[in-house]
Amino acid sequence: MVRQKIDDNRDGVMFELTNSGDWSFFHMPELAQAGISHGFCTGASPSDLVNEDARRRFLDAFHLKDIVTMRQVHGTTVHTIRNGEKPESGDGFVLVEKGIAGIIRTADCLPVILCDPSRPLVSIVHAGWRGTAAGIVGKAVDTMERLGAAKERMIALLGPSIGPCCYEVKEDVRVAFSVERFPRHIFQEQDNSMFLNLREANAWVLRALGVNRIYDTDLCTCCEQTYFYSFRRGDKGRRQINFVSIRG
Ligand SMILES: [Zn+2]
């Protein structure tokens, strides 16, 4: 079993690579024990949950009643799922009902899981550079707050995404973040190239909102080819799944 240390290890919290059924995933055991079923799956795991057989096995593996998926569009729409809603498109879910998992697919974009274990209330968002600059993670925090979550109790998990080591971007991306008043340090310059730190951009938004318990897997999808698909590395059209659910 691979144990993945995280940057902020003050509480001794660690991410762990584990598996259930056909799915191998990174998760935080302490959060799982607190009743928040969640995972950042590796590329070796089945990702086509439209296939009825795979869907059934996924539900069984994680003791779920149902899953919600949608077409991701790099926007800021966060859907609240409380009565079996099945939204067509958007980039975030807030889940109220127990046993329903929100699924986000990624292959370099950042999956962010948010939860307030004491409610309990959970959320998962798809944060690529467009969604991050447009504020999707803040939208999810606001939605959770309106439903009774408290920012000081919230825990944020930053999943695997392309890291600043590999995410070279052009001027249009810098301008987009600058317009939204993101700090300059989310970009790093090297040899006349500019690299975006997507995880720090989202962590900065979370801290600015008062969500301070942020745990970063610190895994780069582009570097870690054993585990993940990466669009930038050339895996066109292949994505891994990420999920969160309140255990039923
Ligand atoms: Zn990298």
C-alpha cells in the first residue's frame, strides 16, 4: 500500500492509495472513518459509469444508492442534489442526500472535495483554469453555507491535477486570473515560460473565504503516469473519476 504524505502534515493526516472492488483511489482514511466516502481514482480504475454493469459494481463497491454525473463545461454552475436531480451539465455538485455520490471526471483539471462532516454536507467540483478563475470553488462554499455548513468546520481536499511543474500557460491565462484579482504568486516563471499553480489558486480562494483546513494530495497528473491520465501528456479523451458521498 502506498501512503502519500501531504504538505500540511501538522495533524498527521495522510492520503492513502487503497482500493475497493475494481477501483483504486487516493483518499483520506480519517475522513472516510468520519462517514465521508470519497476517492480520487487512478486511471487504472473503470471510468465509464454509463455502462450499467460497471455502474452497478461501483454502487456495490462503495455501498451507494446512486451516482450523479454530468457534462462538464468549465463553468461555475454548482447543482444541489437532494431529491434525485440529474442535471445535464455543470461543474459542481453539493450533495445533501446520503448514499448519493457526485462524480467529477478529470485528466489534469483539479477535482476539489469539500465537506462539513458535522452536518454532514459534501461537495465536489471540477476546477480547470477557466472554472478556477471564474470562482467555482467559492460558489460551492457559498452553496454549502446556505445549506447550513460552516466555513470554520469545512475541510477541503485538493485532488490530483497537473502541477506547476508541468502546467505551462500563455498570457491569456495570466490575464484571466489578473482580471479576477488573483495574486501573482500563483504563476511561476522559468526560462521565459510561465507555469500556473492551479492548486495554489484554489487554496488561495478557499483561505480568502475562511476555509483553512485544506489538504493537498500534491500529485501531478502529468508527472505521475503510473497513476493518472493527463491531457497534457497526450491522453486525449481519457479521464479518471473522482467522487464524494455522505455514507448512507
Ligand atoms: Zn508535473
